[in-house]
Amino acid sequence: MLGKVTCRLVKPAETKSKTDWDHFTWNFSNLAEQQREDTLRVRHEGRSVRNESGIQARWDVFRNNNRIKERIGEVDTWRVALEQTVATIDLELKKIVSAKEAVEQAIETKVIEL
């Protein structure tokens, strides 16, 4: 064990000049700034789309509810009109039936008298 030599191999560091280093950091900074701007833009667009779709959905619900209310009112109006018409027809039928019975009795009395 005395004769064992351990050595550590170290890769020599690559040296860069000041201008290379400045260029590298400038590129890195610009790339980071670009990504930050893209992220903010995408976040803003997502927020805008979410807001617009929420607003659109609320307006759609509002319009649909108004259409349904109008349709319900229209159907109610028709229902009332039809009920009145049916009542009028029933009244006329009763009058016709009573008139028919009166005519039949008058005919019977005329036939009996003859």
C-alpha cells in the first residue's frame, strides 16, 4: 500500500477572453429578456382570452334567458287566447244545442197539433 500513487486528473479550464465573455453574457441576457417578454405576452393573451370568453358566455346566457322569457310570454298569450276561443266555442255549442232542442220541441208540438 505504500507504493500506491493516487492522482487526480483535472480538465484544464477553458479560458475565454473578456470580449467573448461579454458577448456570451449579452446573448444570454437578451435570450432571457426575450423569453420573459414572450412569457408575459402569452400570460396576457391567456388572461384576455379567458376574460373575453367569460364575458361572451355571460352575454350568451343573458340573451338566451331573455329569449326564453319572451317565448314563455308568447306561449302564455297563445294559451290564454286558445282557452278563450275554446270557452267561446263551448258557449256557442250550448246555445246551438238548446236552440236545436227548442226547434225539435216546436216541431213535435206542430206534429201533435196536426
